[in-house]
Amino acid sequence: MKTMNFTDLSVNIDKNGDISVQDINYTMTIEPKAPKLGVMLVGMGGNNGSTLLAGLLAHSKKLTWDNKSGNHSVKFYGSVSQFGSVHIGYDDENNAHSKLFKDIGVEDGWNMCSPEDLVIGGWDICSDNMYLAAKKAQVIDNNLLEQLKDDLEKYVPLPSIYNPDFIAKNQTTRADNTVKYLNLQLTLKHLVKDITDFKSQNNLDKVIILWTASTERFHKGNWSNAQDLMDALSNNNPEISPSILFAMAAAKSGCIFLNGSPQNTVCPAVINYAKTMGTFVGGEDFKTGQTKIKSVLVDWLVSGGIKPLSIVSYNHLGNNDGKNLSEAPQFESKEITKKNVIDDVVDENPILFDGDKPDHAVVIKYVPAVGDSKRALDEYYSEIFLNGKHTLVMHNTCEDSLLAVPIILDIILFADFFSRVKLNSKPFNTVLSYLSIFFKAPVINNGEPLINAFFRQYSGLENFFRILMGLPPLSQMFLIKRI
Ligand SMILES: NC(=O)c1ccc[n+]([C@@H]2O[C@H](COP(=O)([O-])OP(=O)(O)OC[C@H]3O[C@@H](n4cnc5c(N)ncnc54)[C@H](O)[C@@H]3O)[C@@H](O)[C@H]2O)c1
């Protein structure tokens, strides 16, 4: 068991605005051994699910492949856990020293799990095996995909819960692998059995359930706690979405539930339900491209004293996610998560904004021709000195799933890691909010501040790992070098 004693400074501001600073002592412990970790993907046969599985298999088998630009191997670029680093300090010649997140704790045996340790399974409403799914996704180079054919064909998704009221009508033709949706209690039991079987068949210590299935419409349940949710379940309440059923099944099985789609699955009742079961949750909506940049750029503009007046974001994409989002209720879920990302930065500076908020519009169009290669165009229009105007325009083109998969990996590895931490002998609160950096609309625990700004989120993560390495939080002041 790794144990660290440290002191953190807490700034308190009372109702009169009086500020005080308090030293708080903590003891942090980490379960030493990385578990044998299984991951069950809901939506395993989608672009993200099939790309994650193929990428992990190719990585484990150390495969290489040729294309017109040369010979390639799997590198999890875009992953904080695999390529992000924690700054340690500068030596006498001012050379920077750092350590990759994945390497921290390895020598002492309390590190994060590695990509090659993960055992993948899951559900999809579409019966395609993972080779067919990846082939249809058109994300992976054929020269790599064909090497994985035999392995991928062995992965066939478990039948899943299909409720056409929650995803777009245009998805109906995919739904050939479904569990009959008769009684919610029995459906929940069915999912719990799937999880138990997967765990025992693979001899796993721990299983994480991750929703990477199609975006659902927002549910309209106004349940506030676990009891409300259980009552709604007993009454077959039509607002219990498939994703809520998976979140409940995860909690009932003692598993972490993570939601990578925008719908409001991780609502207060689901959080409370997970809390009563002693498990953890995280969400919502992977923060991959346009929104990730927004969580940097708006912070950068505002930190520089520039006032954004409008932010307008267009996307077009041609994959199945884009098709699902082309119907209004599913688009609305995405629109909400994409729009909230600037709120904390605006609220942080009430003098600059003086009660205003930037106009913020988000448009998504389905354009089949571009496939998984999403195009995002953003315009940031700001007020500068002497009523001058500043317009910043950005065009972002990227394979959506190749951005998402390294982040999905991070969410899994960090979620497992944070669930192994105890602070003053207590586990973290139910929502694993250090994961906020990976989500567009981070869910937090009651009483916690909401932070969307990317580098504040990164700094939280980096300082947490610095503490684990016996280092103080990074102040960036470097006073010792300045006199
Ligand atoms: N790729 C990205 O960059 C990115 C970023 C943020 C969020 N997301 C979200 O991640 C999710 C997945 O994206 P994708 O590109 O893989 O989409 P996709 O459409 O390719 O895959 C979704 C899969 O979910 C399956 N599915 C639908 N309902 C299901 C259910 N009830 N149970 C099991 N399977 C079900 C579908 O059959 C499909 O195979 C979407 O909600 C998307 O909005 C993606």
C-alpha cells in the first residue's frame, strides 16, 4: 500500500468576501496492485468501440503495417495517460525533467493499468462481429485491419437493450441484436448477469462499464435519489433509458460506470444509486476535438483580458454518429453538452462580462461523404481595445474515432486508478471528477466547483500525481530562480 502524507492549502471566502487560508493535512493511500481489469463497452460495434478494440489488439501484438507514408506501429498519441507528462523540475542547467503519467509508481508497484492489460467485451444492438464493424467504420488502415481479421472476428457483441424512443429512428435497421424490453426489473437482472458472466469467464478482479453507444435523447425523469429510481424501475417508467439501465446494472455489480455520450445519464438519482452501492461514475460526452479546443481558447482569450462576443461552431461528419445526431432530440443532447463548456470561464470574470455571456451557437450536419473524418469550423469574435474587433477562425479536420479512442483509454485507466485511492481512509466521492478533463460536460459531486478550462483541469491532475511522487504542487513562480 502506497501512503503519502501531505498538506494542502485551502482558500476560504466567507459571505462578506473575507479571505482566509487554512492548512489541511491529508494521508493518501493507493491500493498497490493494478487489478486484472475488464472493460465492457456499450456500443462495442460502433466506430469508437471497434477502433478501441482493434487499437488495443494491435498494440498488444506489437503489429506494424505499411501504407503510402511508410511503416507504422501503434502509438497512443492523444492519450494523457500514455504520452502526457508530469513536470518534476529544472536541473542546474535549467533542463526540464518530467515523467509520463503511465510511468509514475511503476517502480513501487502502484501504477495505473496498462493498455495491454485490458480485457474487452460488451454489447451492441447490431450483431456484426468486430471485424465487420471495424471494416464498416472505415477508420483503420486496411493493411492493419486484415492482420487483425481472425482476432476481431472472435469478438461478437452481446445483445443489448434497444428502445427506439431514445436513439434516432434512422438507427432501426442496425437493431438486429436486442434483448426484449418487456420488464425493466428483468432487463436489469439480465445485464447484471452479463457482467457477472464476463467477469468470471475472464477471471477478472474488476470491470468498468463504458457507454460509447449512440447518443440518446435526454430522459425527462425527475428522480432525485436512488429510491426514486428504484420505484421508477418497478413501475416500468418509460423515461428509464437504456443508458440508465446500464448505469444501474454497473452499480449493482459493483462496477464503475462512465458515460461518453452527451445524454443526461449520470443524473442525481444515478449518482445516488451508485453511492448506495459504493461504486463510482463519470461523464458526460468525450471531450475530443472542437470542444476541447474551445476549453483552451476561450480560457486563453479571457485570461488575456479579451472579451469574446460570439462563438459559432459548425461541424459536419458522415459516420453513424453523425447520422444519429441528424435527428432533433439527439442533436439537442449534443448541443447542450457542447454549449456548457465556456460557462466557468465566463463566470470567473464578471467584470469583463458584466452580466453578459458570449452568443454561442452550435450546428451539426450529417454529410455521409466525409465518413468518420469530422470537419469543424469555429469563429471566435471578440471585442478588444478601443472597441476594435478580433475574429479568429479555425478549421479542424480529424478522424473522430482516432481522437476519441486515446481519451477513452485515459478515462478507463484514470477511473480505475482514482477508484483505488483513499484520502484520510475514505474513497473519493461517487463522481470521479478528476476525469472532468476528458468530458465535454463534466458531472461533479455536490459542493464541488465545476471546471471546464482545459489547463486548470490538467493542472489538477498533474498536481495530484506530483503529490504522489512526494513533490509539492506546481506553482510556476520559480522564485528561487528570480533573485
Ligand atoms: N468519436 C468522437 O470523437 C466522439 C466524441 C464525443 C462523444 N462521442 C459519442 O460517442 C458515442 C459513440 O460514437 P461512435 O462514433 O462510436 O458512434 P457509432 O454510431 O459508430 O457507434 C454507436 C454504437 O452504439 C450502438 N448502440 C446504439 N444503441 C445501443 C444500445 N442501447 N446498446 C448497445 N449498443 C447500442 C450502435 O449500434 C453503434 O454500433 C456517440 O454518442 C458520440 O456522440 C464521440
